Amino acid sequence: PLVSMAPLLAKAEEGKYAVGAFNCNNMEIVQAIIAAAEAERSPVIIQASQGAIKYAGIDYIVALTKIAAENTFVPVALHLDHGTSFDQCMQCIRSGFSSVMIDGSKYALEENIAITNRVLAVARAVGVSVEAELGKIGGTEDDIHVDERDALFTDPNDAKRFVEETGVDALAIAIGTAHGQYKGRPELDFERLKKIKSLVDMPIVLHGSSGVPEEDIRKAIDLGVRKVNIDTNLREAFVEGVKEAIAKNPNEIDPRKLLGPAKTKMSEVIREKIRIFGSNGKV
Ligand code: G3H
Ligand code: 13P
Ligand code: ZN
Ligand code: NA
């Protein structure tokens, strides 16, 4: 069934595990996510990025995920990833999303609190959960130097104030992860995570989790991360699956023979993630 993200994360908080949030862009990805969640008996979050909305459109994403959620025994939340504005969050809520992220991290603290509260007021009224972001999560091209870490990473005291003045369901923080593939091994600021969790006793979200070593993901979950975002690893699996299928049969003209293996590859990756996050067997 389609559910809000809040109860999934509340249960994860109780059980000290994390729920995977996997980015979807088309039918094959939705099916791969659901198949993996069913096989692992795990709750799951399907999320749509700005790129996904541009590529597939809000209505297609909702239609695909709704059908999937209605026909499975695992709880599924449909979440807007990095929502850019109040209007976009409203559009997604109206279209059927059960959860939204309002990413006000580019604004000053007060402004971020204000825009988050505008979204919250509406979302609360209709039972939709809200994730917000504080601090600057790196992009693929960003090389964050040690002296910049303090300025870019989430300030624990800001986090405390942000949560007190908003009451969001989940808070995305910046502790050294980045979207996309990493050049070297990312260096996470676990001390900062520990401090934040001690000040805000609520579900923390880790973005940019593809490419973070398994032990670091486990450690982050130990310290209070309850939602782990994965996109890049699914893209890699998808493309690898297609390439392998083409290499095996260069004359293949049936797209299903190329996308089927890609789907299987993605599902395998998702199942592995779910087991690392510890959400397997929770349904
Ligand atoms: O937000 C993080 C995604 O991994 C990037 O999304 O390229 O589909 O907009 P996008
Ligand atoms: P990765 O692409 O690094 O997995 O990051 C995904 C993400 O954080 C989506 O919001
Ligand atoms: Zn992200
Ligand atoms: Na990453």
C-alpha cells in the first residue's frame, strides 16, 4: 500500500535501522525497487528527483508508483526528492505523492525555516510527510577542502533550532557525502552526526549514499540515520545490465531483452542495500 514516510521512519527509529530511498525514472526502476522490497520483506521509499520529473513527468511517476504500491504487501512511500519550491511540493501533493522534501538548503536559516513551515502547514493537513535539508550536500564536481567543511556541513545548533521551529518528519544533513560517484573515499564527519542526533532526536537522512563504503553506512545508521538515499548505484546497475545484454547479443532488436536484465541487476543491488540498511524482514 501507499503510505506516508513518517510511520516508516518512526518504526525505523524504534528498531534502529534505515529505510532505503531509491530514485525512480521509469517503469523498470519502479518494478525493480518493488521486487527487491518484496523479496526482502522491507518497507521502501520511491523518490522522484528534478531530473525524474523532467524526464517522466509527475503524472507518470505517480501512476507507476501508485499501481505498484496498491498491488504489493510492502508499505511504499512516494517521495519528492529535493523539492525546489512551495509550488512544486503542492503540485506533487495534489498529484498523489505521500511525502515531499522541501530543499531550502540554499537559503539562510530563517528563510529555510519559513519555506519549510509553509510546506508543512499544507502537508500536515493532508497527511503528507515532509523532509527538509540543512547544510550543503556536495555535488559530483565539488571538491570540498578540509577548511571548508565547517562552513558547508550542517551546524548542530542550527539543526536544533531548525527542528524546534519546524517539526519536520526527517532532516537531511551534510556530513561529507556527495551526489554521484566519488573520486576517492568520502570522509564522513561522524562526530558531527553524533552531535546532531543528540540535539535532535529524530530521523536523519543521508543523501549521496551511493559510493559510501558499507561500513560507513552501517556506522551512520548506528548513529541515527533512518533514511538512506540511493540513485547513482541504480543508474550504474541499469546501464551495466543493458551493456552486458547488448554485448551478449549485439543483434538484439527487442528492448525487453535489454531492459529485463537491467531490471534484474538493479533489483540485486537494491536487495543488497536493504540488507545493509537492516530494513529486511520488517514487513
Ligand atoms: O538528487 C539527486 C539525484 O541523484 C540527481 O537527480 O539528475 O535525476 O535530477 P537528477
Ligand atoms: P547518490 O546518487 O549519490 O546515490 O545520491 C542520491 C541522493 O541523495 C538523492 O537525493
Ligand atoms: Zn539528495
Ligand atoms: Na554518492
